[in-house]
Amino acid sequence: MTKKTMTVTKAIGAIMAVGGTAAMLGTAMTGKGSTKKQVKKTADKAVKTINGIIDGIQSIM
């Protein structure tokens, strides 16, 4: 039971991280004056953040 709960919690965390990243990229791409360089920089930050969150969740497990 505990193993199943932790798996569900990990999945929810990953989904939230991906959703946040999509929102951040959408905002960056539709913003005024956004350039390709700014969008790429924002995307790189988002990917690093997701990796950090997933690593943190895995280390807790």
C-alpha cells in the first residue's frame, strides 16, 4: 500500500512539474519582445528545474 501511494505521489509531482514547464514556455513564447534566445534560455531553465524536482523525489524514495 505504501509503495503504491509513493508511486502515485511521484507521478503527480512529475505531472505538476511538466505542467508548470509548459505554462512557463507558453508565457515566454507569447510574450511581447520574446526572442528565440530568450525562449531557449527559459526552456533550458525549465528542463533543469524538472530534473532537479525529479531527482529530489527519487532521493526521497
